[in-house]
Amino acid sequence: MRKILFIGLVWPEPTSSAAGWRMLHLIKLFLNSYEVHFASAAGKSDYSHDLIKLGVHEHNILLNHSSFDKFISQLQPDAVLFDRFMIEEQYGWRVAEYCPNALRILDTEDLHFLRLARQEAYKKNQPLNINSDTAKREIASILRSDISLIISENEMELLQKVFSITPNLLYYLPFQEDEIVADRIDRWLNFEEREHFVFIGNFIHEPNWRTVEILKNIIWPVLRKRVPSAELHIYGAYASEKVFQLHKPQEGFYIKGRADNARQVLERYRVLLAPIPFGAGAKGKFVDSMQAGTPTVCSSVGAESMSVDGEWNGFICDEYPEFIEKAAVLYHNKELWYDCQHKGVQILNDRYANPIYGTALLSLCETKINHLTEDRNENFMGQILLHQQHQATRYMALWIAEKNKKAQP
């Protein structure tokens, strides 16, 4: 059996973020055909998934430390998957030097440079500028890798058309979900059994905090007048004190904190509100809402690359008055609500419950492993960037290692 090593920025927390959920999906996918190893320099939290129970070999590694060289030399995996471009920057050159025949896979999660550029444009109220230092770093990481996994069709198009990335370096891999079947739908609470509005999102992620600000200061004061019997409940992991300061029960605005199971929580609510002002990739909260049968009102950037031919499990609105109007109508209109719920089932089953994407990825990895030299020879720009990164990062890492030695008593 072939071996694959995942190098994680953090240990996966599927109950905390969509990134953790996606990483768990990838691990389970490769477990079908590979002996899977997972390594991270981060510490575990109480919410880290128990990978050993899945049959995964866990390893603690050090950042900027030569011990990784011995570790990777002994393990000799057939493939290495980097969790986001920052991890490829840290460990990619070491993998290339000490395990040169390993297929190098980058999971981008989302395009960080796109999300940060949109964030900057939003905060400063200025035009979008994607030609940032982060863009150069992330694009360089994509070029150095043998395959980069992209979660959004919009990002696939951007990389190919704007940055001229050759298609054979990219692979579109949406969220991998179980199909919503009739028995599952029958167990959902019906329209009358559900109440209140909800939002959910990890608060380490800046777009989620900004969304809650919009809900608290702009959307909810007006929407509550339209639906005075309803409350708005906010869930999310790693909420800070500034988030909890927004808790105002007298205004029907509740900060609930972490949701142990997002889908079970969402199943109790009638409508998910998500006026997300910026972001990138695909949003796990909307996959969760479809799995929970909960219609959604969101922004166009929220539904980017997730709606199908303009269809959505609710409404897509960028103007706040329209957003409020659609939320109120959806909350009250039973027939419309069920129609939106049904659209969510169709979207999830068509886009995210198709196993062909995972099967094709495993096949692509096998082909790439068997033709690694030929593929890399065709990616001369990637070879140049790897050479330059190898020299620069190698000497920086050695300098850090020596500095750390001198600092020890």
C-alpha cells in the first residue's frame, strides 16, 4: 500500500471550521487506498479529531527544525499533502530534498490572497487589488506543487485566466458530502416546529466577525420589527470577548458560542442569515444548512461557486433593504420555505454528493506518481521557483536553527 503524509497547519477540528471538516474528508478519502500519516507542529486542542481511531498514524514535528529531515527520510511517503500554502513554504523544500520522488499536493482550502484582498478592499472602501505579496507567495506555492486542490470553480477560473496557471497543475475538489436521501428529509423538523434566525461561523475567520457586525448593527434592528416574535442566535467557535459583548437578550440578539454539532443546531432554526461582506472559496456553513434543511439568505460572495445556475436554497442579496425583505418573507411564507429547502437538497446532491471527484483524484495521484519526472519537466517555472525557494528558505531555516541553539542555556 502506498503512503501519504499530511502536514497540517493545525490538527483538524471538524466541529470548529469548514477547513477542519474538509481536511477530515481528505484523510478519509486517502484512507481508501493509502497508509495515511498526519503530522503537525501545532499543539492539539480539546476539539482536535481523534485520527488514530480512523487508522491514521500521528506525528508531532517541529517548525524550522532539521529533525523533520530525518523523519521524512525514514518515512519516505509516496505523496505529501500540504495544508495551505504556508505549510508548503515551511516544509516543501525539505520534502523536495529528502523525499524527491514524493508527489507534492497543495490543499489551498481557499485562495488566501483573494480573501485578504477582498477584506482590504472592504475595510478601506477601495477597488480590489489582487497583486499582493500574499498572491505572489501563494501562486509560487501552487507552481511548485505537482497538484493543487481548489474548492471553488471561480478560483479555478481566476488561476487559469488571470495568473495563467496550466490546468494540469490544478484539480477542482468541492466538499465531499453524503447524499441527502428521503429518510433524512423525513426526520427534519417541519416549518411549524422551527423558529428564529441563526448565523454560524468560526470567529478566527475575519469574514464571520464582520458578518456578525452587519447583522447586529444593520440587519437585525430592522428585521426584528418585521418579525417581532423571532430571535437571532449567533454560534461560532473561538468567540472573543468583543463577540460576547454583542449579546443582548433584550434585543433578541443572542451569542450562543460554540456549536458541538453544527448540523444538529441548524436543524432547529427556520432561516440562516449570512450577509458575508468578503471571503473566498466555498462556505461550509451553507453545506451544513442544506444538510440541515435550513433555507438561507446570503450575499453573492457567500454563494460564490456554490449556487447552481442561479438557484439557491433561499435568496442571494447584496443590498441590505432587499436582504431584510427576503428574510422576513422567507420566515413567514411556508410554501416558499419548502421550495427553498428542496432547492438546497438538489444543490447539495448535484454538486457535493458526487463521489466521482474523489475517485478521480485518487486516479490522478496514481498517474502523477507514475509520471512524476515527465510532469515536472513540463513545469519549468515550478522548478525555478523550487530552486529559488530551496536556497532562500534553506539558509533562513539553518540560520534560525543556529540562533535557537545559541539561545539555549
